[in-house]
Amino acid sequence: MDLLLWRHAEAEDGDDDMKRRLTGRGQKQAQLMAAWIREHQPRDLRIIVSPAVRTQQTAAALKLPFETQRKIGPAACVSELIAASAWPQASGALLIVGHQPSLGRMASLLLAGHEAEWTIKKGALWWLSNRTRQGETQTVLRAVIPAEFLD
């Protein structure tokens, strides 16, 4: 299974967290990362997105179909992200467009074996895969791409 974790791009401040929109810089971040993802995307890519406006706008830059899942919203915990992704049993590839701190915590759990406060920068993509080698299941970090590297 391939698992891509994409944190929403830069968003405006606001009182209603679910309605915060991307800034101009955030729109550019989303467009650049979307172009990279389209060029490198794994086969059978399924995309799930938080219902927050900023994640919806980030995912829309891909110009690919996606589904919205409430359980991966801003207050999601790692167990909800793992359940939504069906990691590691699912086949194919999944892109989650979501939020901190849950994305960083999920990355730390999958790579280090425990939840820690790892930060995924706004607009950045982390790509993980799982595989079995000599009877041992392994998580492989395939790429970490901050949005500013694509600018």
C-alpha cells in the first residue's frame, strides 16, 4: 500500500476553523504540489479529504475525484486516520488531505512505532509505503516534499 499524507496549504486566519480559505500563497502551494502529485501519482490512487474548506480547496487543485470524510477533519486522532486509510491492509494507494497534528502523529507512528509531535509543514506531502521483506512488515518513507521546494 502507498499512503500519501498531504497537509492543506496555507490558509487565512479566522474564527470559524472549518470555513478558513486558502491564502493566495496557499493557492500557489496547492497548485504546485498538485502538479507534482499528478506527475508522480501511484496507480489506483484514491483520495480522501477533510471537510474543512482549506483542505477541499487544496484537494481541488488536483482536478481529480475525491471523497470527503468527516472523521479526518481538524480534530481527528491517529486511530481515525488509520481506520479511514485501512493501513496497512488496503491495496492500491491512498492520498489523505488533512491537518496537523494528526498527520504528523500518524507519520511518526508508522515510521517510528509511536505517536510523537512530528510536524508536516503546510502544503507538504509525505509518501509512505509498506512492504514485506523476509517475513517482516516494513514502512518505507518514499518522499517528503515541502511546498517551497516546488516553487
